Amino acid sequence: PSPHPIDAYHAARSLQRSQALAALEALLSSPDAAVQAQAREEIARLCAAAETESKVEGMLLGMGYEKCVCILDEETVLLFTEPITEAEEAAAVLQAAGQACHVPAQQVQLLVP
């Protein structure tokens, strides 16, 4: 059987991030100091985004959502999870994700199948 789409996404995201970090780390040995500085900034940004996404996904797991994905976009947080039937529960998820990502709940989008 093929993996759940969310599990497949997590695996693809992990591979893509590993490849991006490897490419950026190669730039750290550049003789150009500006290239090195830009690579360090991008590495820090990627690591911070990964940490925040992981924190939100862990929070959702703790709330009982076994399958979830958090994607940080420029000014928006996208959450993909199992259906949420209660409005109060959806509001709590949006608020908690917003706090974890340091954005207002209005910038969090909850996407469910």
C-alpha cells in the first residue's frame, strides 16, 4: 500500500530540506564573504521554519490530530489536518498555531479534506 499523502509529504519535505541545506552548506566554503553571509542567513531561515513547523505539528499531534502538516508561507500559516467538526475546536487550533508561529490567528488557514 502507498503511504498516506501526509506521510508522503513529510518524507518529500525532509528530502528537499536536506538537499537545500547541503547546497547552502557548500556555499559556506565560498571565497566570497557575501555569499557565505547569504548562505548562513538562508540556513538560519530554513532551520527556524522547520523548527516552527515541527512545533505546530507536535501541538496538533498533542491535540489528537495524528495526520497533520504545517506550512509556513511568507505571511500565512497553512494547516492541513483531519476534519474538525466543532467551531470552538477549530478556533482553538487556529489560535494555538498563530501563537506558535507568532502571527495573528487570522493569518492561519485551516485546510481539511
